[in-house]
Amino acid sequence: MNSKNKYNLITKILSESASEDEKRIFDNWLQENPDNKKEFDSIRVLWIKLNSQYKSINFDKEKAKTRIIEREFIRQSTIKLHRTYRLIAYAASIAVLIVGLTFLINKQETNKYISYYAGNEVKKVVLSDNSQIWLNKNARLNAPKQFKRNQRKVILSGEAFFEVTPNKESPFKVQTNKLRVKVLGTSFNILNDKDMNTSVSVETGLVSVSNSQNPFKKELLAPGFTAIYNYSENSLTKKVTSNLNFMAWKTKKLVFFETPIQQVCKDLSKYYGTEIGTSIADTNLKLSGSFYNEKLPDIIETIELTLDIKSEIQNEQIIFAQ
């Protein structure tokens, strides 16, 4: 597609006004070339920034953002029985019985669920259909030893990233405590956080998300979007994925783009499993930069030097202060 049509389509995707056909066109474009994904991520960052700048201005902001984007940013054993001739008839009946029992046992083994537990490290799991799942620390996945012909269903507790093998005849389903996720073939992240909320963020493809108590209430997610289920309000909402670090636990990379220090603390806390906070109330104090697989003390020092602030230990917490 030409540049004008491309940016008009991206604008519709980000403003949640795209039709189902447009979402599929967008998904096809996204998977054509890895550079398309990089371009979309850059545009999404700019979109989030522009959104915060134009909240209080009354004009056609979608059109304006499209123009700015156009300017700035252009995936048995075989059982053998031996009997004497006098026992042929008896042996035959025994053989039939054994074959039958073997079939039933194999069928039960095929449908048997296996529990995978990550423990204190990220664990990779490859399922019988070659779908790959990365389990974050302490996450648990229950999956059949062998999927049935037309059914692929797993149960997740905790956080995991899925790369699902495409199969149009057998949708892949993920069951969490409150949500049902259904896909044909795509990649996405599911998080059950400490506040008992559940979020689904899409990297590639289309993902259908519904409340297990109300399966008719669905959200169709395109890449760059997140669905969040709020337990206390029993609500399911969709929004643009604004947190650039939702995949940091897997990629080992933290990215900040004019991120308020308050959000920086939250991202660092989640990634390092350490309580990090700030006494700074100024939301205009923002950090831009990226860190790959670095030690926490080195990042703390970089933030101090970059933002001209200090850190201290209070009640076993790291606190940033001015």
C-alpha cells in the first residue's frame, strides 16, 4: 500500500476506529516485513506522546496526528502374545481385550494434562502443536500432552508470552481465572498481576478476549492493543498499549521514552522484583533511554545522573528523591 493509505490505516488502528477488514489488512501488512513492526512501534510511541499533548485541545486530533506521523515516521508398543495351539481361541480373546485396553490407555494418556511450573526463572515450553510459550517466574501452565484434533486449550496462572502455531481448523484457547483468549495463530502476552487484574497485550495477529462469566462480551485486539479485566469492577476494556516494557521480563530490555519517574519506578519494581518508589510528585520529571540486561545498581546510578536526583534505602525500599 502507498504511504498515505498506510498512515491512514495506522491512524484508524490506533484510534480504534478500524473495521474488521481494515484490521486484517493491517495485520497482513505487519507480518510482511519485520521493518513494518518496527515502524508501527515507533509510530505508536509518537501517538502516545501526541495523545498526552492534545487532550485539552478541541480539534480533529486524529487527522493532525496522522499528518505528524506521516512527516516524522515514514512470528505400543505392539503387544505380542504367544500361546499353545490348545489355547488359540482363548489367546485370541485375550489379544482383543489387550488391544482394546491399550487403545483406551493411550487415549487417556493423550488427553492427560501436564503441569509446567516456571519457579524462580523464565521457562520455555513447546507444546505438541509446536506452539511456544515462555512462562514468567512462578507462572504455571496446564496443557494436554497431545492436543485433540480440533481442540487446543491450555490453562494459565501468572504471566506468559505465547507464540501460537497457526491452525485455522483448531483455534488456540487460553483460560485464566476470569478471561478466555482465542486465537488462530499469533503472539501475545497475558498477565495476571498482583492486584488480581488480568491483561492481554498483542504483538502480532488478532486475538479475541472475553469475560469467562460473560462470553458474549468480547474485545478483538490488533497488534499494539491491550485488553484489561478489572476484577473489582468486573469490567473488560481495550486501550492502546502504552507500557513499552510489558515484554521486558522476556526480552530483558527496558525502554523509556519521556516516561514519568513514577512509571519508571513501577517498571523497575516489576522487572527486578524489588520495591522501588519515589517521593517526587512532579510528573514532568521524565526519563528517556534503554537498558539491556543490566544490573539494578547500574540503572539506579544512571537515573540519578540523568535526572539529577538521588536514591536512598527506606524500610528495605529504594526511594528516589530530589
